[in-house]
Amino acid sequence: MSNPLSFEKPIVELRNKIEELRAFTSEKSIDLSEEIETLEKKAERLEKEIYGNLTTWQKVQIARHASRPTTLHYIHTIFTDFLELHGDRLYGDDSAIVGGIAKLNGLPVTVIGHERGTDTKDKISRNFGLPHPEGYRKALRLMEQANKFGRPIITFIDTQGAHPGMEAEERGQSEAIARNLREMAGFSVPIICVITGEGGSGGALGIGVGNKLLMLEHAYYSVISPEGAATILWRDASKAQEASEALKITSDHLLKLGIIDEIIAEPKGGAHKDPNEQTILIKQALLKYLEPLLAMSGEELIEDRYKKFARIGEFSSAVLEGKA
Amino acid sequence: MSLKDLFRKQRKYATIPSEQAKKEIPEGIMEKCPKCGTIFIAKELEKNLKVCHSCGYHFSLSAPERIASLIDEEHFFPFDEDLRSVDPLEFPGYVEKIEQDIKKTNMNEAIVTGEGTIGGYPVILGVMDSRFRMGSMGSVVGEKITRAAERAVKKKYPFILFSASGGARMQEGALSLMQMAKTTAALERMNREKVLFISVLTNPTTGGVSASFSSLGDINIAEPGALIGFAGRRVIEQTVRQKLPDDFQTAEFLLKRGQLDQVVPRLELRDTLIKILAFHA
């Protein structure tokens, strides 16, 4: 198992022991199959128990796992004929967001996503998936292009957030995100957004206004990072675990709150355990949700998106209740 | 407070209003400018729309004060006053904090929306109030802005929105985040229907509010000295590991970098708005 997380240690230890016994069996020609079988069953029970009862914080760790598949993995495995398109035509090309045109089961689509990078060098060059304004403006340019040519838009969300830096502020980080929100609301093509890893606040939402919002089982989506919330609440970033619970950032909570439309299951232990299986699961969900959207007119799609977001929010009417 | 305190030497470059500065003056009678240290009779300061006579520092205005400073003969018809926050996440301490702020401000939420006329021009007006949960946007603020924008479309009245907000409200989690998308979707409709939207950014306009409706005015105006930005100063300093310039994320800083149409002093704001409204009447 590559890079096990701390809560996976008991499973890893047990699996290692089983491997040792297997090696011992073949080396010394002693039959330990019964013992191995017992341990195998125990390991399965343990996996079921641990992976079936993940805490919010454990899910956050999975969502942030160094080996978790990134957007480019999904783009290359879910789609065919991907043609990457670069640059915002205003300032630069931000590789923390990638995008281009591709085919989904033969249908031309525009696909865009945060890309956090795979190895260290790649991660640094992509700023760990934290976009600058030019990233959002590239995404907007590609979405406008999709809208012009009637291609559905599919976005993959996976970022800690938009880059907090001096230059990002100077070039209008706020305006870049804000404009994307408004323009995405008005496109007359289907938009499906998939939260694949970290959904870090406005930086995630900047490519996240869709007709459908799908979310991987262990991904999270939050108004503020658990560390940031802990700092505000208790002046202590190390209490992020508690803050993550309070913020209700996991897929099950977001489904209940009416924010996401479906949870896409992950392979046991997380997407990184079986990236190809994850690809299949995401592709199935995309096809399922895209089909009905393709039957809708541009006006209907805009109206559908408007209503989706207009519904989100919980409040009471105090005066009316008080009078009743 | 002793006389000695009253005449204590002021730090020359203090620009941030400190709790201490506020406490040195008996509440309600006298006010002290946190920037230059000048002391005023509170009523005099109010007459000047809470702008320091001496250095031009803009004190925060409450939503009622702001509305009174703009609307003709104080004829203002509020919308959706009955909407109140609930506690959808059962977030620790949220209900108590909301109750405290309702008592403290005599308002139901961090924004007042409504209809009135400015210089004879009918407008839909939204005014955020930073005293209520730092003006943060949760479900109620998002809903009120959305409904106000929908009314603006229906009546074809310009929509003027005064921001004063720390951003999306943490205690309502992702529901607050989604209000950014919800409010901007309403602005998209306004945009398509060619209804004028004037965004006035006042101190502070940051985070999820600056990254949604506040930045999307057909005309973006800010008050002098207002803090406006996406990320918090401390977070940025930690990221870039260097001190930021003093004027970083001020209205003047943003004007220079092309993010605003104008920085307008409060005493000229009403006339500027009337001028803009006249162009679009």
C-alpha cells in the first residue's frame, strides 16, 4: 500500500503479516493456509469497519492524499481525443487550471479542471492547484468557446482554494471568480461539475456553477478550510479536525443540504486505491446526468441552473411565525 | 478615563481603528478619529456623515444611517424584513451569536433591502451592515439580495448594492458558499435584461462577497480607504513571506490596478449616484 494514512495502519500491519506468512509458507513448505485464511477474513472485517466508518477528518485526508488521481488522469481516461488549450489571452497561462476539448463517448465536450500536479516538480509548476486570476479567465474563455459551439461543459473541482497572493489580488482574483459565477449562470449549454478532491471555497466555486453538481464520496466542499475555521474559532489551526466536523463538508451532508445532486462512490479506501475503477464510476455518472440535459433547450438549461441555486439556503420567516 | 489619557500623544501612523481607541471616549457623546486622533462631538460627526472633518477618515455607517444618507425624504420601503437565519449545520454558538447581534443592532440580519427614490429616481437598494456578524453572507443575506435583484428586473429599476462584509458566513458552511452562485445568477438575469447594477464597496468588502456580486457592478464605486480584497492580509503575508505595502487592498490600491471605476468620498456619493442614475433614466 502506498503512503498509508495513519488510520490505515492496523490494516497495513495485518496485510504485511499475511504477506510474511505467505512468504514463509513458500520458503519453508509449511502449510499455514488456515492461519492465512483467518487473518484474511480479519483484514476484510477490519477494512470494512475502518473504511465504512470514516470520520470527516479521515475523508479530508483521503481527499488530500498525495496519490489521489488528479484532473488530468480523469481527462485522459474518461475522454478521448483531448486537445489541451492554453492561456487567457490577457496575461498568461495558469497551469493550476487545465482545459480543452475532448470527446465523451464520441460527443465533443469542453473539459476544464483544477490540476494540482503529480510529482513534486509538477506540483510546484502548477502552484499545487491554487489558481491565479488568469486560470479563471482561461476557464471562462474556454467556456465561452463551448457556449458558442454548443458543446457541453464538464468541470473537475480539486483545489485548496484560489491562490492568496499579492499579484493575484492586483490582477483581480475576486473579479475573475465573480465573473465566472455570473457567466456560468448564463451559458446555454449543459454544465456538469464534479468535485473530485478538495472543494476549497470560492476558488472551487469559480468553475463550479453547473446544472448538476456531482461529488466523489470522500471529497469535501467547504466555505473555508478546516484549518482556517479552527484559527477563527479557537485561534488554533491544529483543531482543524473539530472544525471539519462542525462545517459539515462531506458528501453525505452536502447531499442532505441540497447542494449536490449525487455522490459518486469511491473504491474501498479511496480513489487512489483503484484509479481506473474511479474513472469508470465517474464516467457512468457523467453519461447518466448528461443525457437528459442534452434534450433541454438553452433557455431551459439557464432556467434549470437558476432554480438549482435559487433553492439553496435555509431560513425562517420570523414575523409570519410570530403572528401565527 | 483621565485627562492625561485624553491628551496622550497619538501614534503618528496608526490607521487601524483599535478597540482601545474606541474605549477612550465616553460612548455616545464624543468620538475620536482612529486615524488622526481628532476628537468630535458625536452629533457633529453624524452631521458630516461620519467622515472625519480633519483627515477625511470614513467611519463605518450602519445600514439605517446609510439609507438615511441616500434616500429622498427618508421614504424607504423595506423588503423581506421577516427573513431570519436558522442554524442548518447546528454550528457551535451560532444561534447565540445571531441573537446577540439582533439585540445589538436592532436588525434581523446583516443586510437591509428595499425600494426608494434617490434624487427622484426610483431604485432598489441593498445595504449591508458590518455590525451584524461582520456583514457576512449566509442564507438570509443571499436570499434577500437575490429577491432584490429579481424585483429590480421586474420593475426595471436600477439596483444599488452597498457591500460591507467579511465574506461568506462560516457558520452556515457550504450553504453560504452557494449564496455566491445564487446572488450572481440573479445578477446574470439583470445583466441580460439590461438593468443597471451599481456596486458600492465600503469598508470592508472581502472574501466571498468581493468574489461575487460586489465585483460585478456595471459601475463599481468604493469609499476612500475601504479594505477590499479576496484573501486576508495575514494569509497572504504567510504565503508570500514578506510585508505587504500599507495601502495594499485599499480602495485607492484597487483603483490604480483597474479594479474600480471611481473612489468617491461619502459626502459626494449621493450626487455621484444621482448623476449615474440620470444617465440611465
